[in-house]
Amino acid sequence: ASFDMGGHDTYMHKEISEQPDAVDRVLRGRIDDRFSTVHLGGLNLDPREARTIRRIKILGCGTSYHAGLIGAGLIESMARIPADAEPASEFRYRNPVVDPDTLYIAVSQSGETYDVLAAVQELKRKGARVLGVVNVVGSAIAREADGGVYVHAGPEVCVVSTKCFTNTVVAFALLALHLGRIRDLSVTDGKRIIEGLRKLPEQIGEILQNEDEIKKLAEEYAGAQSMMFIGRVRGYPVALEASLKLKEISYIHAEAYPASELKHGPLALIEPALPTVAIVPDDDLLEKNRAALEEIKARSGRILAVAHQPQEKADHTIVVPKNEDELDAILMGIPLQLFAYHTALAMGRDIDKPRNLAKSVTVE
Ligand code: AGP
């Protein structure tokens, strides 16, 4: 790659550090404070059409799929439209029922991932309306879609996606807010979300300043054979994404589970040698999440929590700034990017070029 490293040792580190600016870019020029609404020029969806959507299906692969999971949650909570995400690679092989009242959204950093492109083409053959949430301008998926939202993360060189994940989730927050304000989201709630979005760049900056502490923790956990990541509802996709990051660059085996599913099986794995990373936001599920930490502690499991306040049952807590409940997931993923990075570094891995992986998978 030929992009300037800007004083960083790896592209991954550079791209993690760029996130305050990247988030600023995805927001810029898109918010209308007079009405607490969002302007998305390329969406190509008029308000009347937006009101007829009965369901939203989000498709992507890997990290983009995880961003889509968070996006689905944002759309459900702000626009009250039933939404879910599925790996595009699975969707295209199960002869899906294509429903005319469903809006399909394809998510991709590169805009060239073959499984996603093939899903979009199949959907379009069947008459569906497909939007793109894409980073690379003019890419194949962006061209194929009927409209969409550009993510504006800037070029992402490292094989593992970091800043594009964050920006994609913010793009979904804008889309959810837009659809919500056309439908039933109040102006007050619109304003509240907008204020939350505007706080993100600075709050991400605060998290990045904790790098030394996160590095120390990563070095402590770097010897683990395997790690468990847990979260609940909004926190679960954060756990999935954090575990993918760790796998991709450190080659430590990691699993992500909804915290609520622990007792249905994975609790059997918990012992001192299997550390757990727990996403514990200060929201309506705080007590539920704390109960899961207790279950793990009772089995002598080590716990690293990412939370808004130190967690008594955890061995360590990475404290992150609080935003609106809907937007907390965006911030909680950031320290875990640095955690994966420093774990891999401590293990001497080639961070920008993890084994067996390519930046974009343009073949079947
Ligand atoms: C992320 O760290 C990955 N290397 C990978 O999962 C990636 O997100 C996936 O291949 C999809 O790529 P895309 O966003 O360019 O479509």
C-alpha cells in the first residue's frame, strides 16, 4: 500500500487513531438543527416511500455484518421498523423470500465483496429495492444499489477494519434518525440523538488517550489460549466484533455470546484459564449484565469489563464515557480495537497482514 503512515508503526494503529476525524466527516453537512432531521443526499428514498417500508434486511460480511447488526438495532429503536442483519454469504444461498415491502441494505467497506455484490444483484433481479452503506465511492456495490449512504471513513488499508466499522455504525445512526423523524421519532428525541452524535468525536478521543492502560491490560491477557466475549442486546454485536478483531490479528481463539445465553451452555467453559471480556453499559440492562459477571466470578473466571463505571465483580474495568443509550455501542467497541491491537503486538504478530486473509474478498 502506498498511503502515508503518518508516524504510526502500522496502518491499523493509524486508522484507529483517525476515528475522531472520521466520525466528524460522516456527520458533516448531514444534520439539520432546525427540525432535528438528517439530510442524506444519495438515499433516493422519498418520505412517502419511507413510510411504506414494513421491514428492513441488512446484508454484509464479517465486520460489515457486525456493523449491520448494530444498525438493525438502531433502526428498530429510532424508526420502529422491524430490522435484522444477516451475513450476505448465507442469504444468497438460501433462496430467500424477497418481499416488496422490505427495504434491503447492503453494507461494505470496499464495495467489492463478491458475496455482498451477488446478493444485491439477485435481489435486484427479483425487483427489490436495495440501498448501500458503503465506504469506497463508485465501487461495484455502490453502483449497483438504488441509492445509499457513503460512510466517509477515508481509505482503510489494514486488512482488519476499525475506523470503517465505527463510521458505518454512525452512518446507520443517521439513517435510523432520518427514517425515525419521517415516521414517529419526536423532535425531542431527534435532538437528543443529534447531541449524542456530536459528542462522539471528542469521546472517542478520550478513549484513545487511555491507550497505555489498555496496552497494559492486553499484555496481561496476551498469554490466553482462548477468550470469551459477552454482551447483551446492543452490546452483543460489540462482543462479536471485538472477538473477530482479536482472532484476526492475534490468532487467539475467541467466542462471542449473548450474556443471556451463558447459562444455556457456554458457562461450562468458564474457569480461570478462560478470561471473559464483558460489555456492561450503564443502561436498563445493567443489573442483568452484572448478574452474568457474578455467574462468571462464582466459577473463578477472570473478567475484563468495558463499562461506564468500575465493575465490582470484574478484575479490570476499562471505563468509557457515557453517551445516549442508543449510541453507547459505538464507543464501547473502540477500546477493544486497541486491546486486540496490543495483544497481537505483544505476541509479535504481523498486524497489517494477518495470515490467510485478504482486505477484500472479491471471489466466490
Ligand atoms: C474485517 O476486519 C475483515 N477483515 C472482514 O471481515 C471484512 O469486514 C469483510 O470481508 C467484509 O469486507 P467489506 O466490508 O469490504 O465488504
